[in-house]
Amino acid sequence: MKTPEQIKHIACQVIEDEKKAIAKLTEHIDDAFVKAVQTIFSCKGRVVITGIGKSANIATKIVSSFNSTGTPAIFMHAADAIHGDLGMVQPDDVVICISKSGNTPEIKLLVPLIKDFGNTLIAICGDGNSFLAQQSDVMLNATVDHEACPINLAPTASTTAQLVMGDALVVALMECRNFTAQDFARYHPGGALGKKLYMRVDDLYRDNERPRVLPTTPLRETIYEMTSRRLGCTAVVAPDGSEKVVGIVCDGDIRRMMKTHERVDHLTAADIMSHNPKTITPDEYAVKALEIMQSNAITQLIVTNPDGRYLGVVHIHDILREGII
């Protein structure tokens, strides 16, 4: 058994080896990479990604990344392809074949069949002289000097290089498509990530109470409005019926009032309110509301129309309840 220090050294060495392998990939981003991006971008079908062994595992991840960023893709295992799954390849599809050696028996059997179909074949390969590299229409060089394993056999640095080359394609295509956060949300509606991207303030505040007072409202009534509505604050609106927000009274204002006033019976909302409260409109994303709260160390925001008319209150508990944090 290795000592703890030896184990740490081994792990660090693996990371260093793979870091070097990734860094070297920049030397292989050439006209072939540009052609691959252009080919996929103009593809009227899907991207069919295939491989065998560890390369197949990398292929499934790249398929997932493509699908989630606006490039339709499917996975086809190279071994299954030659036993019937080749039927999933349609005339307008582009095929990406991933292989370190480019010379495995399954690849040698599969590649001519794809070529006979007339589909464009893109290779992500670690050997430019291999069968796959020579038969492909576009070859993306994912060569590594050596694997990170001590016997230079287990796919480690090579699969990392394949994955990074795939990610480079994914991101380049995102940029070409002007893919936005809103586009991303369409494909990720579930979970906290999806909610961050699509949930808006309008989805959160409508079921809350709507505490409001006028500037002339006596302090006792103002405090009652705050506590009975259970939001820790109340909006102060203009007395002219416009419902324009002119201030807010929250817990902090009450505490400051208790420190500075010995007698409070004569006070009104206008005497203790904070002017120019932080507000947000219903169409803003919930994550924007969270950012405003966090940056200002507050727990609620006044929700208004763009013209400043009071609509309600969104509380940080609303955001917590949805799992956005």
C-alpha cells in the first residue's frame, strides 16, 4: 500500500499529465476544426456520434451537451451499429466517430458503411495515420503524448482530450447560434438550474399578502400592517391614489426608531420609512431578485410596475421555497 503522501503525489501527477494533454490541444485547433463546426452548423439533420469502449462513454456525454445547447444529436454504439443500429443514420445526418487508435475492428467495419451512405464523417482521433483519420472527411486531432496511467495503456489523458475537443465543438456552435440563457432554459426546465433560468418574480409574489400604508398612517397601524401580513415590511404608497411607492417600513426601521425616539405615539409611517426602496418588476427573473437582495443585505423587494405602481412584495423565503438558492 502506498503512503498518504505517495497517493497525493500520484493524483497530482495524473492531473498534471492531463492538464498538459489538454493544453496541447490548442495546437490542433486548425482549419479542420473550423470546417467541422461549419459542417455541423449547416447540417439539416442530426449529429450521430459513435465510438466503442471508453470513447463511447465520451460520445454519450458530447451527445448530451449538444442536445442541451441547440444541436440535435444521438448516440450510436459502434458495435451495435454493425448489427442493426446503423439504421438510425439518416441522409441529412453528420456522423462523428471517436476513437483513440482509429484502427479497431468495429471502426474499420463501420466507417466504409457510413461512407457508402454518403454522410459527412468527422473523426475525433488520436492517430492521424489511422484508418479512421484517413477515411474521414474532417479529422480533429486529439493526439496525446502518453496516458496518465503508469503503464501508458488505460484511457485517461486520451479520453480527457476527446471530451475537451467535444466541448470545444459544443461551445463554438453555441456561439455560432447565438445561444442564450433563455434558450438554455427551454431545454433545462427542471430542477434549481431550470428555475434560475426561467422563473420570474411574477411566479413568486402573487400569493403573498400586499401590505401597504399611507405616509400619514399612525405608527401603531403601520406596525400592525407589517406583522399581520407576515412579510417583515410594508410599502408606503402615495396618498393621491396612484399607488406609487414612496417608501418602505421594515424591521430595521422599527429598531432604528426605538433607538432615536423616546415617545412614539405621535409618529407616522412617513417619520420612520426608508425612502427609495429597492424595487423589481414582475417580468424580471427570480435570480435577479436574489442578486439584489444579497448585494443589499435585505430579505424582501417591493414589486412594482415599470411606472412605479405598487403590486406586492417578494420575499427571500419565496426564492428559498423554490430551491433556487
